[in-house]
Amino acid sequence: MSPELLAAIASLVAVLAVAAVLWRELRPRVLLGPAEHRSTYRILHRITLASPPLRAGLAPGASRAVKHLHALTGSAALALADSERLLAWSGAGESHQHHVPTGEQVSETRVLGPDLVACREDSCPLRYAVTAPLTTSDLQVGAVTAYATGAPPAGLVRAVEEIADFISGQLDLAELESSRAELAEADLRALRAQISPHFIYNSLGAIASYIRTDPEHARELLLEFADFTRYSFRRHGEFTTLAEELKSIEHYLTLEQARFAGRLRVTLRIAPEVLGVVVPFLCLQPLVENAVQHGLEGQPRGGQITIVAEDVGNEAHLSIEDDGAGMDPQTLRHQLGGAPGDRVGLANVDERLRATFGEEYGLVVETAVGAGSKVSLRVPKFHPGVHVA
């Protein structure tokens, strides 16, 4: 053989060897182990796929979840209905869609025979069905029905009951998520109500005091006021970036400095790396307002506010500190532990941080009478479900 041919053969062998290694390393992984293990993996995978759609609610999630639930039963067909109508169907015998039991018709698990599983098509193979109710908070909201070509075994009856319990559990979680969102919106409304009367009156008074003596400054303050109120009373989005929250705080402090006539000093130490971190809307602004209104208000000498945002590993560490009046720690504990309807200011922010990121992410307050106050919090840089809309 010529050297050129030998070189070509050697190259081909090398390519085949590399291909064999890549195929071995990159080929789709198969589930190894006993048959019962593989069956468990498949069931868990189906449940994982069915859960997210149902967490959106029965009506919006039924069509995306039904095929995964159908695969779990091994039945000929599976139907999901709300209290009045069919929502989704998977499997054979689509002519049965006109005779699916609804939540109003199913109060307990039942096996339906050929006399009740009627079909207008003679060729339809479906003869039996197992149906079970779907409930949320003890309210009946729908039904799940599995169809079979012959008398259903006890295993299918149990499977339908388990699937009904699973769906009901996911719907309970969907209601809980909806309630959490409504509570978050209620908390924001409480914060906005707290901001509006006190701050707006004082700000407009400060602006009015400059109209004759320094109209240009009055104009600038009016623009600051417009930007602040536009952000504070916006109607969309549960979350914002730290940069946007700090920008609103700057507007607020500019207005308060005008009102304090030079007696309010502000220091900002912000790490640029954390400006893009997503935080709950209005999570810092109430803390700064609390420092001004309850810490420095009425202090003849005014005072200092220091705002710090540090980049610490996977978190942003934030603090708002003032050298004002401070407060009794026992009084503070009473405020933070108040009834849900009374939670404004510090307690409101603490509750929303814990609900968003977890119990370990609440506020830490250091204070004493006459010693000022420091409020600290940690925010993860990334958290599932936390993003700017």
C-alpha cells in the first residue's frame, strides 16, 4: 500500500474510534435496574409533567395534563370535567365526549356499566367507566373519568381515586398560589395607602415654599415628586430591580432633603454588581420612609441616613441605618407580630420577604431608644419564580 493510503486508513480508524467513544458517552441514557424501578421512574416522570399545568387551575391546565394522567391509568380513555362541562379528553372513543360525567353528577367514586356508558357509535369500544370527584377546600369542582373496554379491575378503580386525590391536591396548591398573589397585592395597597397622605402633603408643602424664592428648584422638585409617585403607585408587577427601587428612593430623599432644609444628610454605598438583583416591589422604600418619619422627624438637628447594598456571594446584603430617635425593642417586637390586617411598614416588608424567598430572609432590626435604628436584609441574586414581569 502507498503511504498516502495507509495514512488515510489510519485517519479513518482514528475517526471511528472517536465516534465510538462519543456514541458511548453521548447516547441517550436508558433506565437500568429491575422492571419495577423503570415503572416507578416513568410514573414519577408523568406526575412531574402533569403537575405544572394543574397548578394553573383545572380549566386552563386540563388539556395539557390529561395525556400524562391518562398514561398513568393504562385505561382506554380519560376525561377531565369541571362542574358543568368536559374540559379535556385523551384516548379512544371520542364520541363519548358528549356523555362525560361532570362535577355536579359525581359525588363519590363510581363504576359505570354499559347501561350508563352509552355511545351513539356502534363501533365505539368503550363499555365501562370509573369516575371520581375533584374537590378543593371540600368544594366539589369537577370529575375525572377513566374508560375501559371491559369490566374495570380493582386496580383501575384505585388508580382513578389516587389520580383524583392528586389533581385535587394540585388544585388546592393553585388556590393557595392565587391567595398568596392576592395577599401580596393587598400588602402593596396597604403600603400605598400609608405613603399617600403623609408624604404627599409634606412634599407639596416643601415644593410650594420654593415657588417664589427659587422657582427652578421648585420645578425640579415637582419632577422628582412626579417620578416618585409614578413608581410608587404603578399597577403592574410584583417585583422590580434593586436599581429601580433605589432610583425611587433617591427621588423620595431629594424631596425630604428639601423639606428638612439641609438637616437631612444621606450616604449611599451601592455595589454596582447588585443593581440587577430582583426584589419585591416597594421592599426598601418603606424602610427608608420609616427611618425618616419615625427616626428623624422632630429631631431639631436632623440626622444621617446611610443606605448600603453589598455583593456577598450568591446574595445581596442591604441595610438602611439612621442616627435618629430609635425605639424600644419590645415595642418593635409587638409591631412585627401584629395581626395581618395591621401589617404596614416594617412588618409588611418582613412578611413579603419571607413569603417570597423563605423564612430565613426576613428583616433584622437593631435599635434602642436614643440610639438610632439599623434595618438589614438579605436577598438571593436568583430565586425560582422571582422575575420582573
